[in-house]
Amino acid sequence: MSRAPFALWRWERLWNDKAVIFNGFVTTLLVSLLALALAMAIGIIFGMLGTSEKKPLRAVNRVYVEFFQNIPLLVQVFFIYNAFPLLGFRWPVFTIGVVGVGIYHGAYVAEVIRAGIRSIPKGQGDAARSQGFGYIQTMAYVILPQTIKIILPPLTNQAVNLIKNTSVLATLSGLDLMYRADSWASQGTLSYGPAYVAAGALYFLICFPLATWARRYERRIKEREHLQLSEAAAEEMMLMAEEML
């Protein structure tokens, strides 16, 4: 047998054992979806706190965001994995992945949502409150719906980063895609080449369409805004011309 890292027999072995890689792929998808849901929930709450008129609430936002953004995800996951059992919390690695990745990316989602809320004219909130809406109602029915189209591209980019960061579970025997690929390759034949290519291709299969869609959507938004500005400028010139006549 050839010892070349990408020899044909290695690819044949990978194909015969494709269920192992597929199971890891499914685990990665599940962790990604649940962690993204957690990150969105956290991000909405802390994003709203970051735009509150009350300074203590904004301070809570800053503490959370700065703490989790400035500590590596690997350190946070290792802390949950090793320190939490000492406190009586013994979670499966799957749960650790969802919680660790979700909380970490929640800090980034919070900043995206905070920036999106800040981009909405202040008069929108004032108008809602003048109609008797409370802060939560104003956010839920007026501000956040308008924010969605603005924040979708950066949120999609955060989703892509989150999916890639689930590979941190490989360090904890998390049965994710990267762990399955590495474990399979290390068994006897050391077929790391095909295993890592397959894992990379599957990550690419998830991430590339999302990243491409985000770029195109952002481009459409900019083109629409440019068109609106052009139309507004044309109307202003017509009005000026009519006044001169």
C-alpha cells in the first residue's frame, strides 16, 4: 500500500466509513443551531440593555460583552468542562458546547443588535412612547422589526463564525465533526489527509452559502440606499428648478 497521505486506498477507506464523519457532521449542526439560538436570545437581551437610558443597565451590557469577548473561547469551554464539576455541575460535552459557544457568541450578537438599534432614528422610539408604549413594547413592535434588515448581514457572519468555532469541542472529545475526523484518521492507518479534507469540505458546505448570501444581501441594501439617495437628490433638483422658474 502506498504511504502517500492522499493515496486512493485512504479515500476508499474514508468512503466505507463515511457514517462516522456524517455523524460528526450532524452533531456539529445540532450544536451550531442550539448555540445560535442561545446566542440570539442573549444577544437580544444584552443588546437592548446596551441601548437603555439607565446607566446601570448599560454597565451590565459592557461587563458581559467585554468579559466574554476578551477571553478566548477555548479557555471558557475548558473552564466549564473542568471547573463546573467541582461546583457540582456535571454536564455532557454536547451541553458544554452549546452553552460555551452560545454565551461566547452572545456577546458579539449583543454588539450587532446594539449597533442596529442605535441606527434607528431616535424619533421612532419617542413616537412609540408618546402612544403609550413601554420600553419592551417599543423594542418588540417598533425598533427591533426595523433593525432586522440592517443587522442580518453581520448576524449571518456571526453564525458562520459560530459554526466554525464548534470545532473547539474536538479538544473535549465532543463527537463533533472535527473530533470524529481526527479520531477516525488516527486509528491504524493515519489517514489524516482525506479526513481533514472531508471535514473542511463539510464546514465549507455550511459556511460558504451563508457568507455568500450575507455579502449579496449587504450589497443589495447599499444599492437600494444609493438609489434612494439618488432619487431624493433628483427630486430636490427638480424642486429647485421649479422655484427658479
